[in-house]
Amino acid sequence: MSVERTGTLPLENEQHIVASRQTVRSLCQLLKFSLVEQTKMITAASELSRNTLIHGGGGRMRWEIVELGGKQGLTLHFEDEGPGIADMSLAMTDGWTSGRGMGLGLPGSKRLVSNFEVDSAPGQGTRVRITKWK
């Protein structure tokens, strides 16, 4: 059986957030991530999916199975065309929350993964890319 190495899911409602978590769980299991590593990636994906929906007005999650130096990993891209992040340093401050979600925010999600990048500007939406290596 062939497994798609890339894919895209919409993030337009609560059911899509559930679908993103289920997809990330399946991909982590496929890559044979430990239960702890699976939980970290699913938690980060859940928080970032919710951010995309609530703060970005909806968008998408793209995923890809990646390889580097013989290691396999999972990269997730969360993309929206929302208002963007006006104050990136505030958004990356531990403990800061808009009052919704799990309260992990961007810095909490960053701690759960191997690589974390965010690109956002007011009026230009937000793109977050995370990778977890096995």
C-alpha cells in the first residue's frame, strides 16, 4: 500500500480541527514516533489548527513526510489569510494568551517540536511551519 507523502486539509470549522489531529496521529504512527513524540506533535497541531481557525479566520494545514540525513520527520504547515500577528514578540511570550485554546500559544507549540518557523505580518496572514524528527 502506498502512502501519500504530502496532503492538505482545510481548517474552516471544529470538525476540521478534529480531522487535523486524527491525520497527524496517523502520520506519526506511520513514522513510528514514540507515544510521547506523537502526543507532542498532535498537541502542537491541535493548538496551531485552532489558531488558524480562530485568529486567522480559517485556512489550511499542509503536511509532508520529509527526510534529511537518513532521518524521517513530519512537517506541518498552517496557513491563513487572516489579519496577521501585529506583535510577534508578544505572541511569542510565555504565558500570553488571547484567552482561547489550550493556552500553549506559539511558544508552547514551539517547545513541542524539533523545528518551528512563523511568518506573519499585519494584513498578510500567518504561516507557521513545524517539523518533528524521528
